[in-house]
Amino acid sequence: MIPEIGHILLIITFVSSFIQSIFWIITLGSRNTVNLIILQKFAVTNFILISSSFSILLYSFIISDFSLLIVTNNSHSLKPLIYKISGLWGNHEGSLMLWTLILTFFTYLISRNKSQISFKLLSSILGVQTIILFSFLAFILFTSNPFERLETPPIDGKGLNPLLQDPGLAFHPPILYLGYVGLSVSFSFAVAALITGEINQIWARQIRPWITIAWSALTLGIALGSWWAYYELGWGGWWFWDPVENASFMPWLIATALLHSVRLLETRLILVSWTVLLAILGFSFSLLGTFIVRSGLLTSVHAFATDPSRGIFILIILTIATGVPLILYAIRSSDLYTEKKIEFSVFSKETALLINNLFLSTATLTILIGTLYPLFLDAFNGEKISIGPAYYNATFAPIMAPVILIMAIAPFLNWGTKINNNFSKKILFIIFITVLGALVLSMIKGATLFSIVCGSLSIWLFSGVLINFISQTKLNNLKKGEFRSWLNQLINNNLGMHIAHLGVAVFLAGITGEQFFKTEINGRKNIGDIIKIGDRSLKFDDVKFESGPNYKSEMAIFTLSKNNNLIDTLKPEKRFYPVQQTQTTEAAILSEFFGDTYLVLGDGNKEIGWSVRLYYNPLVSWIWGGACLMALGGIISIFRNRKTKPNIIIRNTI
Amino acid sequence: MSYNVKIIKMLPLILFFSIVLVLGLVLYQVKYDLKDTKELKSQLIGKSIPLISIPEINYDKKINKNINFNDFKNNIFAVNFFASWCAPCRIEAPVVEELSKFIPVIGIAYKDNAEDNKKFLNDYGNPYDKIGLDNLGKVAIEWGVYGVPETFLINRNGIIIYRHAGPLLYDVYKTDILPLLE
């Protein structure tokens, strides 16, 4: 009975979101503020309805109600509570429920906006959000109903994919969805701007926190996914240029470009239509990602339900959601705002941000090609190819290098034509530090040209961020005193940006260590064998067979020591989950600040020994540390208070 | 309201629609391909039995010996991968019993131990002429087994002629296996 209530609530929201969309379209030209108030009320009701329906589904998961198909397929009564809950979004239907929950929550937050944003713009934003809600509810109700019942409920569930039973992954989807749905907000802003013809600095100011939230969430979500791939999958890598990874990386790149172009729009009122286009594309790429993952075009750990009829539905949503705004864009964007010719020198923030956007969008394009090309080729002549790291190293990496170069300098460039006085001094400082760093790097054993370039870029950025941070904070005469006012000053002095850029430097350092200086040892080892890694030694002590709550395990025990002093015990494992008939590899990882010792157990037995793979990955944890810093920087910058009054430019064309 | 359409502004739209068009095409093909791949085809059909020795479980005599497929030469027989821990194997047990009335059935206990296996056979009946043990899952790999239960039919020349993945249900037995036996 209870699940049916959840289903009915969904249907009610579906019908009412349809009525709301119609209401919005009818009242589009009206100047009556009452319409906005009605739309705001709708936003609240939608949020309440969807969260009730979501709670009911959550309840069914918590009590393990196996009469629901989704619970049977994705849960098991023996599973820990946290994984029962994460089982909700670890599948196609449930993840869509989470998606709509976040969507209605964000719409509710926008509806409470009390700033100078005009009521026409706000009602259009709410209207577009409602249409998105409507199409997703249609998708849920017609192709992926989470409340589907089973006629004969089984005694127990089929469990979750054991690979997905991991804290890193339990939070990977919801955080990623925060990002995707956040991009739907900036999308709605863009479409609303195209409809109302209203775009100005207030618009830019209001859209920025949403882009920042989306960007930070995407950063964190992607990092969590990559961290999970590294720790759980046991492939010894952290990024594979898998189409599914690319599907989340493309929206991230677009969001990054958007974050910077909106800054130009906010301060200089240039790149207006470009920013609108990026805002539309950000969400389109999220939808494209959804399509790639769920249509059955790909099969991987990520591919939820491979059902082409769902693929068709998403393709229709994608076509309408991107097609209509792009038509609007083609017709209206030239009318949006006639950009004044502004002057800026080569060494200005404008140039830097323009280059940033140019390169980031080109980088997105290379990934788009790399992701779609194999699909197209397969479709046209059945040829199966896979595009791997070689392609991306040759295309993506060189495009990103200039972005890094400029990233270090851009923050201390001035707007307009006035060149910063200390510019040459600062540049010389950065060059000096980088050359020094490159020399040190070239002395490390195993250093290659690429490793030096990559490492130097990281050092370049480190020193750039450092000198920036110092000069900007000194410039504003940081007052010591109460902690909060001190912190506020820091935040208003671009603390968020400094931290995010520092994150990129840390991330690059991690890549340099992991890509160019890792050691890999493969071989068949038996109990008693000793493996040397640098000045440490790893001894194979024993193999044990144990059973866990829902799996059987084969566990090897290794001891890592330096000069006969025990450092740690490593226990790589192979697990067999009988219910799902799957085997997983649990790599044993000793994670230290300067590097990870990563050990994987392969097949074997006492007679012939076991195949063992060992990696030493220097600085690898800096990769995720850097990503976390980026996300942190984003979150901090949301709290930035922008006092300066914008020039208000409003053009009503309807 | 004036419309001022420039070609450059149409570009994103044109690019986008061409991508969508091709994606739709790809999807269309996948939809048709899926119909073919639904039935798991075994690479082994039409080939002879994989040459891997399978230790036999013998509860009466404690002699270690391997299953000798030559014992069944000139006979149609079935090989059934099962396990005591596998729930669908319990469902198919009566059908395997039925099958064993017509042809010999060799059971291969996949990742199982002898004791649990004995209990399983006591509870659900023992339709097997011989039972092999595959506790490491090596045999299953050689036979290309996707998961237990799985059933193979072998003809008089020792060639695999049929494979069924999943529990052997009555309708499969009637529509697929019985005609083959005739």
C-alpha cells in the first residue's frame, strides 16, 4: 500500500508539472506579478511532493520491502544500512528519483531568490525548470517506474553489485547529480535570458553561485569515482578515458569554461552570447552523458539498465532540451546585447580568460570526438575500435598545457589596458622558481622530457598561485582581528580561486608522480618470497581462505618493512560473491603522503604460487587531494560577497 | 521584435542535430542487435569437449580419479554445471532428474565442497551418473560457463551440440532438448 502512495504522488507531480508548464507558457507575456507568486508556490509543492515520494522509496529500501522490483534487484536483507540506502540510487530508476529530488530542491531554492533579478526572468527560469521536471517525470513514469511491484516477492533480494558496495561509490552518484542538476539551473538561466531578452550583470551575478555549486559537485563527484576505480577495481590506474568517465568530464570542462566566461560577462559585459551558449551546452553534455550511459550503447560497470527504449526517450529529451534552446539561440542571441567594443591589452585578464575559454572548449571537443567516433564507426561499418589514452595524451594534454601556463599569470593581470606594475617582476619570480624546479626534476632517476614538462607546469602554477596570494592579500592590507572578519576579507580577496588553482597544481604534481615515476612489478610469487621496492622489502607470509557476510575470500598476507622495521601489513584479497556470481579484486593499498604501495592478488595456488602485481605510485593521492582542493575553492568562492554595484542593463524585447 | 539570424549562430544547432541524428542511428542498430544477443551462444557449439581433466567425487570409495568421457562414447549425454549454494539449481533439480531418465547426466560441482554437495544431493535428489568437482572454477572457464546452472548436450561423436545457461525449466526441456534427443 505504501509504495502505491509514492507512485500516486509521482503521478500527481507529473500532471501538475504539465499544468504548471502550460500555465507558464500562457502567462509568458503577462506583466502581472501574481503569476510569479503562483510559480513560486508551485516550486514549493513540487519539492514537497517529490521528497515525500522519494522518502517512501527510501523507506521501502530501509525495511527491505522485496515486493518492489527495484528493492529485490538492488538490495539484500543482510546488507549494512548505508548500502541499503545507497542501493536506492545505485540503479537506473532510483537514480532518476534522486535526480528529480535534487531538481525540485534547486528549483525551490531559486524560487526564494529575493535579489534584484526581475520577475519576468525569474518566472521564466522557474518555468524552464518545471518543463525539465515534467520531462524527467514522464521518463520515470513511462519507462522506469521505481514503484513496480512483483507478483510473488522473493524471500531475499539479489543484492547490489558487489563492486558498488563501497563508501566512495555510495556517494559518487548523488554528488555527481548535484553537479548535473546544478547545470540544469544555469541552463534555465540561459534559456530564460533568451526568452525574455534580458541579460545583464545581475543575471551573471545570480548564475555564478549555481555554476560554482555545479562545478564543485562535479569535481568532487568525478574525483570520488576515480578514487573508487583506483582503490576498488584493482587496475592500478585512476583515469581510463572510459566513455563513461568522459561523459562526466565533458560537462565539467564546459562548466569550467562557463565559470570563467561568466566572470568576463559580470565585470566587462563581453562574451554574452558565448556564455549563454556554454550554459546551454553544459546541461546538454550532462544529458548526452546520461544517454551514453543508459541507452545500452556501452557496457561497463557504469551501464545501468541497458534498454534501448529508454535510450530513445533520453534521446528525445536531449533533442528537445538542446534543440529548442539552440533554435532560440540562433534566432535571438544576436539581439541579446550589443556588445560595446571594449579595449584591452594583450596582457590583460580579458585576453587570459578568452584563451581559457577557447582552449577549454577545444579540449571538450577533442574528448567529444574521442568518445563518439568509435560509436559512429561501429554503426556505419561495424568496425570496433577503442580510443585510448594514446589519443587523449596526444590531443587533450597539449591543449591543456597553455591553460595551465596562463592560469598562473591571469589572476594578477589587470582588466582593460592598464598593465600591472609589478607584472615583469612577478613573471621573473615564477620563471626563476620553475627553472630551479625543472633542474631538480631532471636529476631524478627515470626523468623524461614529458615528466619534466609536466612537473614544471605544476611548479609554475604553484609559484604563480603563491605570489598571487601573497600580493593580493598584502595589497588589501589584511586587518588582523576577529577571526570571522579576517576570514571574510580573505574570501573576498579571491581565497576560493587561489585554493582552486592550488588544487590544480597539486593535481598536476600527483599526475607527474603517478604517470612518470611509478614502478610496476609483475610476477608469480609463493609464500616466503621477498620483493624489493627501493629501500623497502615486501615479504609474502601466508594465504588465508575466509568467508565474509556475503562473500568468500582468498586473502594473501604480506609484510612491508624497511631495514627490518615493520611498516605495515598488506592484505590483498579476491572476493567471490555467490549470489551475483561475481568475483572482485580487493587491492591492498598502503597510502602514504609521498606515495602508495598498491598490491593485487591474482590467481594461483600453493604449488605454482600466485600471480602478484605490485605498484609503487609516487604522489598518487595528490591527484584526489588536488581535486578536493579545487572543489573546496569552489565552495569557498560561493560565500564571496560582491559589493560593487553592477551597471544595470535591461532590454525588454517581448 | 526583430530576428537577425546569422549563419555562425546556427552552427551549434546544425552540429547538434547531426550528432543526434547519428546517435539515433547507432541506437536503432543496437536495438536490433540486442535481439540476436539475447540468447547466449556458446563458442563451443560444434566443437568437441574441452580437454581438461575433472576430478570425480566418489562418496563410496575414496579413490581419486578423473571423469572419463570415453565411458559415454557413442551415447548422447548431458553435462550439468551446478553447485550446492546455487538457488536456481534447486529449481532445475526435478527437470534434470527427468532428463536423466533418457540420457546419462554428468554433474560438475562448481566452486563447491564435497560435504555441502553431498547434503545438496540428499535433499534434492541425485540424478547424476558421475559427479566432477571444479572447486577452482577452472573447468567452468574451459567450458565457457557463464554461471551456474548451465547445461550442455554432447552427441555420439563427443561434439557439443547444445548449451543452455540458467535453470533448465520444463518449457526449455520440452521445446529445445527433447527434439534434439529425437
